[in-house]
Amino acid sequence: MFGYKLDFAHIQKAKGISDSELARRMKVSRSSIGYLKTRSGIDFDTLEKLCRVLEVEPKDIIVKYELLL
């Protein structure tokens, strides 16, 4: 069985964007960025904002992983 999660920290770091700056550009709270990094759910509006700010496509930050049961 597989799951999906967001993995954008490496792109964010490569672009030199702090969590605070990312939150400001996305117009969300700083705690929302922490939530996105630790949870697997995201709504389409937030996904669009994240992709726009990081200049990536959803396929670049949504990764598939195997669930260990």
C-alpha cells in the first residue's frame, strides 16, 4: 500500500527561502508551513500557492511512499 506526502524542504532550502518568508509570500501563517511539512494533506488552493512561490509543479513536491503495515 502507498501514501503520498509533500516534500518541498529541499527546494525551499535550495532557493534560500525561510519558513517565515514562504509563509509571507503565500499569505499564510508561519505555523501553516510547519503543518505542511509534517502532514500529508493539502487543499488545492494552498498547493497552488506553494507551487507558485517555489516555482515548481505539483509533481515536483508530492512524493509517493510505501506504507509499512
